[in-house]
Amino acid sequence: MKKIVLSFGILLGVLVGKGQGQWSRLDKDLEVAVSVDTLKQGKYSLIFIDKQPDFDKGVKAKLIETFFVTYPKLAKLYNKDAIKQVVFVMDPDYTGIAAAGGGVIRFNPEWFKKNPGDIDIVTHEGMHLVQAYPGGSGPGWVTEGIADYVRYVYGVDNEGANWKLPDLKPDHHYENAYRITARFFFWIEEKVKKGTIAKLDKAMRTKQYNEAFWSKQTGHGLEELWEMYKSNPAI
């Protein structure tokens, strides 16, 4: 992995040029950053803005490594036009776990103090950047279900985070999103028709998704698929 050192002024110009809004207000992040690292591998680059003075260097290295292992792969598989320059912000002012938008993934460092092995947050959030779905593309449960499906299939160390897909329970529904939906998607991919999730992702990105997608792709409607899944949920 090649490390590139840029002057503060050049870096600020690159980042602020990304646009407006909370995700692009990186000038404010840079003003209080403890460190800024710019790394490049092939055609993909990562700018890591660290605002947490005592953030674990070992965890930081794993997050960076996970990005360069998973993001290029996901872009190749799902969206070759995905953004090539990504920014990580380790942000103690952010109160969630992690979120992605506008080429930026913002992390809460407190989460990693308690969960240092949860490095495949990068895989999930990186997939959101690859998805790049436009407004009105489709339901949120599909978006998050795909991101956790991808984490399950392509994550580098889900076991180290004790992260796994949950067994089906009576109160589960496909619209629960995240891991519950991801397990359903994995079942469809394995038991019904391979390639379904890649086509689902494309339908979302091109605003072609509707419930008819399922019957056209698999020969079964969404509700029918869910009933089939409930009757034989083994994966």
C-alpha cells in the first residue's frame, strides 16, 4: 500500500470540493484533526481523518486494510462507476455507530473501544457508497438488507466481531432490514436463483425496483418467497 503525503491546503481543496452538506463539511473536521493520512492502492484512494487523540492504531490499520480488500471488490461486482476516492472520519462528535454518504464514512470511535473486532463495518458502509442509490429508488429495508448481505458474503472477519446472520424467528419479517433481511436475501441467492441480489442492486440504482421485480427475477412474488423461506429457512 502506497502512502501519499499531501499538504494541508491541497487536501482541503480536494475534500471541500466534494459538495455541500454535513458529509462534505470536511473543512471543519480537518481543523481539529489529530492526523490525516492519504493512501492509495490501484485506482482507489482513502483519506483517513482522525479526530480521536487516542484511537487504537491497530484498529485503524485494520479498518484501512479492510477498505482496500473489500471496496474495490464490491465496486467491481456491483457498480464499476462507484466513487474512487473515499474519506473515513473518526469522529468523537458522531453519536451513531457509522454512516456513509457523499463519499464519506463517519465512524464513532467509542464503538471501537467496545468492539475492536468489528472492522467489517467498513464492508457494510462501503457497500452503501457503492450502492449510491438515488432518492426514491426503493425501500430502505432493501438497501440495508443488501449491505448486510454483502457484509456476510464478503466480510473479512465477521467471526472476530461475533457477527452472524440470525436464525429465523416467528416475529421476523423481510422488512426488518439489516441481518434479518440479509439472511432472506442469502437464502434466495442460494436456494432460488443466483444473481438475484446483483440484479436487485442494479434495479435500485436505476430506480427500476418495484415489487414485480421478484416474480420477474425468481418466478415467485415477494410474499410467496417469504412463505417458502419460512417453511424451509436452512442456509
